[in-house]
Amino acid sequence: MTSGKTVPEYQLYIHPQDVMELRKDIWIDDPLPAVLKINKKKLDIDFAYRGSHIRGFEKKSYHIIFYKPKTYLRAKEVHLNAEFKDISHIRNKLSLDFFSEIGCLSPESRFIFLKINGKNEGLYLELESVDEYFLAKRNLAKGAIFYAVDGDANFSLMSDLDKGVKQSLEFGYEKKCGSEEADFYLQDLIIKINTISKLEFEKEIIQYLNVEQYLRWLSGVVLTQNYDGFVHNYALYRSDQTGLFEIIPWDYDATWGRDVNGKDMPEDYVRIEGFNTLTARLLAVPSFRRRYKELLLEILANQYTAEFLRPKIETMYHLIRPYVARDQYVKDRIELFEKEPDIIIDFIQARSRYIKSQLSHLD
């Protein structure tokens, strides 16, 4: 989605008293009023900190809700991610663009440079919100969208958090949009995933889940090696038209060889079979397992190659380098930043070799 040779500048103006309130309590979720100027256009907005553990970082991430006008570029809200732990600053965007390349629904993103009350705040990644506006922009049918917000979004009846039986099948999810009836569809999906017999699973699950699309997503999360992506960092969309659920990636900075803390992650850290209850049940079906293998082979030959990804990586790197150098929070890491494109390419090649060595597991 990045276009041109410059990064847009966002100027955010917040009342000093509100700034003080935020600094006193980083866990305030109630949005505060502010003014955002983009290309001389004035937007009245509500804003708040976003994320969980990332709120403790010196460089904050923000949730922006447009108030007047009610939308901007056909969006009601956007997320400004600091990408503080990703030395490269490009892993999230590279991942989300990659998912689009392999045929998955995926949020758009672009780099922006943020100023707050006239002071440089630094380079950010603007992420499209997955909501009813996301659907409308793509001419998709209306439906319900649920965000996976913690480890209980594991498609299981058992909790990943306390290791007991879930008290509610909606644990791990927050509904972004959709009718009250949609809650029951989500519950029904999870029940069916866990109770359909092995004999009936192949023909029954396709009445609830877009299996082809899920296997494409599985290919993407395995290849980018997002360890948390199987029980977190995704959204579910249930189309009112088809009645089927689809899965959408979200927040993919811990990928391409680094973990959530920015540490090196070896190329064999995530197995080819992935994780979570739904994935396990699907891959237990020979026809689904064969299709997953076909998709991996197709993507490994086309989109998941150094030749295909290097130009994208280098374009992003050259676009944002001047802005990284101006970012007070990360400019001291510029020498590390400059090494990241090669580190990512090396990971792609190593991960590709590893996945190819594991393909026989899917026979």
C-alpha cells in the first residue's frame, strides 16, 4: 500500500492536561479528544493508547477514531503501531502484504511519521481496522467480525490461560461488529470444531468454515513464523451471505526471524503443522492435509522466495530509513536497522529450506 517516495506526516494536537492524565495512568481506555492534521486537512478525533504489554514501552502505540468528519479515506478508525521491538520496522507490513499476495483477506497498512503537539514522535505503521468499513471497502458481504484478544481464542473448549474448561465459549474474543445472533454462530463454530466426529468432520466443517481460505492463512502464519498467530493476532469474519467463517491476520511484527521481544527466533521454532485445535483437526483429514501441502509448495515456489520478497523489503527499507534516523526512540539503533534486510532475507531462505525438509510430514 505504500506509494511514492515520502512518508505522510501526521500532526496530533492533544490538550496538555490530557497528556498529563495519560502519563499518570497508561491503562486508561476511555478515548480522549484531539485534533489530527494530515496534508493540511483538520480532523477531530478521539484517541487512546492501544495494546497490552506494549503500553509499557517508552514509545506508545495509538488507537485513532475519526469523529468529524466521521470517516477518513473510507475508514472510521485506524491503529498507529510504534513497532518498537521490531528493529526493522517493516515486519508487520511485510507480513500483512504477504498474506494479501497469497490470497488471504488482510488489513492494509502504510508508514507515517507522527508529531504530537509539534514534537517528533517518530515513525509509525498505520494499520487498517478490521471492521464493517474493512468489508465495505472490499465489497464484501456484511457480517460479524471478532478479534482474537488472548490465548483463549484457541478454537478449543479448554483454556490456554488457566488450563481449565472455558466458562464461556466467547472467551478470547471481542466482537467488533455484527448482530447479537452472531455470538451464537461463534459459539456453534467452536462446539462443532470440538464435537464433530472424526468420521463426519471432513463433510461437516465446510458448512461452518471456509477451509480453503483457512489453509491459505495457515500457510502464511507458518511461513512468516508468527508463534502467537495460532491463538492470537487474528480476526474472524462470518459472512452473512455464505454463513462461513474466514480468518484474517492481525499485528504481525513478531515474524521473519524475530519474536515478540525482538530477539532472534530460529527458523525451526514453529513446526510445519502449526498449532491450535482447529488446525489439528483439519490436518487430520487426508484431503485437507494434501491441499495444505499443495499450497505450501505453490507459495514456496512463488511468493516465499528471496527473489520475490527482496525488492519489497528493500523498497520499504529505503523509504523509511530517513524517518528512522529522525525517530528519537530508535535512531540510536540505526546500525542495527541497516542490517535487518539481510537478516530477514537470510531467515526466508533458512525457513524455506526447513519447511521443504518437513513436507513429508504431510504425506
